[in-house]
Amino acid sequence: MRIGIEAQRLFRRNKHGMDIVALELIRALQEIDTVNEYLIFVKNDEDRSCLRETKNFKIIVTQKYPYAWWEQVLLRRLAKRYQLDLLHCTSNTAPISLSMAMVVTIHDIIYLERIDPFKGSLYQIFGNLYRRIVVPLIIRRAKKIITVSDFEKKVIGARFPKLTPHTVYNAINNSFKQLTDAALLTSAKQQFSLPDNFIFYLGNTDPKKNLVGTLKAFSFLIEKMPDPPKLVILDINKPYLDRLINKINPALTHHIKIIGYVPNQSLPAIYTLAKIFLYPSLRESFGIPLLEAMACGTPIITSNTSAMPEIVNDAALLVNPLNPESIAQAIDTLLSDPSLQARLISNGYQRVKDFSWDKNARQTLEIYKEVYQKSAVA
């Protein structure tokens, strides 16, 4: 087979969820498949060293065109030029006018559920509108749809009753583990100016990440606890955060530490140093940071909604993300109960073993083979 994989943002320096998933999938495929030919389509960017070519994996680097034009025009041309047997688009959308066997990974359809698609940053608004238009069209054309959890499979199936997506779980890099090297931990603490006692929160300006609920919960916490841990927030827009703090409780300013973008290789130290990983999202199709925290031995508080209970199983304290007071109570409970912390950590170590990129790649390769065989017969 000659397989094309769309990974247009793979070379950008500050990688996020879908970029990392695509990168790890390709690396795992390189380990298990030396037979089929792969062409990886990527925009030119800063981090060209993150992926190496092998005998049967060739990287096609293109100019940095805008997302929609790159996908709908350039990628379609490249797929035809290289006479692919199938094209795997890894980030929710794909060329709508390409008459070729396609596999599409739809991580979620949150953008189809929202009543108001005009909330968020301009980048988020455009992305949501683009996906709202493209995804329903792609679903009719794709030979197979991959999604990342059984929860999201049910959601997609309810929205598109004729469709049966395949669940292929995400995973994490083996570098995520609890660190015991005191020098490494001290170095990370100094590099990011981390406090001695802190709770780690990963989020952004997307409303689904529940930053408002998190800040309200912390407002309850600082009023209740005499010496509460600091809240360390990663990679957030500071003016946006300051506006929220001033609206919710200006006293929060003294209890929050913001650090900028942190590359994956530095995250294990932050997880290891944190007392709790707080992930009270309103809606997730998977939640890779949950696996990262479990692997690093960090006790987790997360939401009792969407895919989060499926991913953590019994390895986290579940809360109602719409109830900030209950989030604050869960933090207080977990901080004051060492036996509960130990149980969640132990359960997390076991649960995270269920997820691997090798398994992900093998399942994906089987889907490629199935699509190719059916296309050849047709």
C-alpha cells in the first residue's frame, strides 16, 4: 500500500494534542511496519527534527499556507500527484472533493454541539465554523472513521446514525513517568519558578476547559484553608486570566502561578512535583493529560462527565465540573487523605498500562488494510 498521512502541524515548535497524537502514531507505525510505503504531508516549520525518514517513510514538506487552503487544495493535489492508495487525515477534517479512499480521525464533534460557535478566540471561532461545514461532508466520503473513546463513538453515532466509528485509544510517550532524580526536580522547580506546594491545572481559553469553574473552586478553597497550595496554570493568556480573576475574586492573584508553554520533555517533572492534577473539563473526548498524570504518579481530580470516567476508571476522584464548591471540597478531601492519594496513584499506574502507541498503531494499520482491501475489490 501507498499510504498518505496528513500531519500538517507536526513541525510546529509548540505542539498540542492532535499534533502529538499524529507524531506518536507515525513513530509507532515506523516501528511495526517496514512493508508499506508512507508519505507524511507536513507544513514547513521550526521543529523539523521531531520525525526522521526511514526506508519506507518519506516526509513531504510543503509551504505554510492557511489551514483550509492547505487541506482543501494543496493536500488534495498532493494525494493525487503521489497516487495514494489511501489517505489518513488525523485532525478531524479532510479534503471534501477528493475521490480517494480516506480514513479520518475525528477526535470529537464538540463544534457541532455548541449552540454558539462564536465563543472563544478568533482562531477557535474559525476552526469551529470550518469543522461544522467540513465534517458532515467528510463523514459521507470517508471509508472509515476513527475516534478516540467509546464515549465519543456513541456521540458521533447518535449524531450520524448510519456511521459506526472505530475506537482507537490515544496513549502517551514512555518519557512520562514519576521522576526520582532530585537534581532534575530541583532544576525544573528553578526553571519554572514553581512553588513548594502546588496543584497543577492544564487548560486554555476554550470554555470547555472550565477555567472559570476552576478559579471559582479555588476562590472557595482559599477562603476555607489557612495555607492552601498555589494553583499552577500552564500556557494561558495572562490578560484573559487577569480579567477573570478580577471578576471572580481579586485575592486569587496571590495564589496563582502562571508558566508559559512547556515542552513535553519537561512536563513529567511538573507532574511529579504537583500535589494534585486538576482536570475539571466540561467535555473531553479523551484527555491525554489524564494518562500523563497517572504515569507520573500524580493524584487526579477530574470530571464525572463525557470520556473522563472511561479513561481514568478508578484512578481519579470524580467531581461535578459545574459545581465549583464540590471541586474545592474534593481538593480539600484529597489533600488531607494520604491513603486516598496512595490508592489513586496505585490505580493510576495500573490503568495507564492499558494504553500504548504500539497498540494504537497496530489497530490503525488493520484499519488501513481493511480499507485498502475493500477499495481494491470495488
